[in-house]
Amino acid sequence: MHKKTLALLSAASVALLTLGAAPINAQASPPGGSISVTGTMTATVTAVDQKDRWVTLKRADGSLVDIQVGPEAKNFPQIKVGDLVTAQHSETVDITVIPAGQAAPNVSGGSSLVTAPAGSKPLAVEVDTAVITGKVTAIDYDNRLVTLLGPLGNTRTVAVGPAAKRFNEVKVGDNIQITLKASTMIEVTAPAK
């Protein structure tokens, strides 16, 4: 958990740095914003090694990639040459300012995994969520810098992007809550006839 926490804190810092690209919430709500990124890749199965669990995929650009599929992947025997493999990954970072006294530096999170029933083509959807709260210990309004005290007792100073129009409402003692959500879906389907 410690390495994952450090990685999440780094991601949170990057989120604050890039908040300039995020839409800002309505005036009645606390200052904050959200950033989302999604990518999809589709490839065609050109070879399957059932014994050693290898699949060769042909990408849209014609390049080939070999992937060894672990034993945790259910329904591997259902994969056939010509099947389509679609992988979609999305990440969302939500940032909210919580007034002083309503939260404390903290890290929490969880994971969930859904797979296809036995006998179906392989499908897996994994969602990971982490919520990190850091206390604002210093603000430089002129240079748009915020120093946060993290849940592990560490401090980090980060720049806040120019689109955060309500930056002037953030005060020392407030808490910045960053929710990171990543979802990955991998689906194998038969080709259209």
C-alpha cells in the first residue's frame, strides 16, 4: 500500500498542476474541477497458443504484438483466430476543496473486478478508486502555489493551473480532496459476419 500511496500522491500533484485544463464547478459549490482521459484500442487475434497461453494481436496500424495471458483470465480457451480484442482505459481525477475542519489528511480506496461467466468470450472490467485528502498549509496567491500536508506527514508544493478561477477562495487550513478513478475493460468478441 505504501508504494501505491506514493504513486497516488504523485498523480494527485500532477492533477493539481494540470487543473488549468479542467472545467470549474458552479459558483454555489466549493472550488474544484475534474479531468478525464479515455483511450481505446482494438486488435485482431492472428494466433493463439492454448498450451502456453500466448495470443498474437494485429493492431490497426498492422503491427503485431504477442501477449502472454495469465491463469487468472477466465475463458481463455474461447479465444479464436479472427476474434476482436478491445481494450479501453479511462482515468478521472476530481478535485474538491473542503473547508477547514471537515476532513483530515487521509488515503482510502478500493478495487473491483467483473468478469464474464464461464463459457463466454473473455471479458474483464476493473475499477480502481483512491481518495486522497491533504491539508493546505501555505498558499502563494501571486504565483498560484499551494503547499499540502499529505496523509503520510509529507508536504508538497504544487502549482495550480490558471483555469482554477476561484483559487482565491482556497484558504490555509482547507483540505484538498482528490479522487482518482481508473477503469480498464478488455473484451474479446467474435468478428461480425
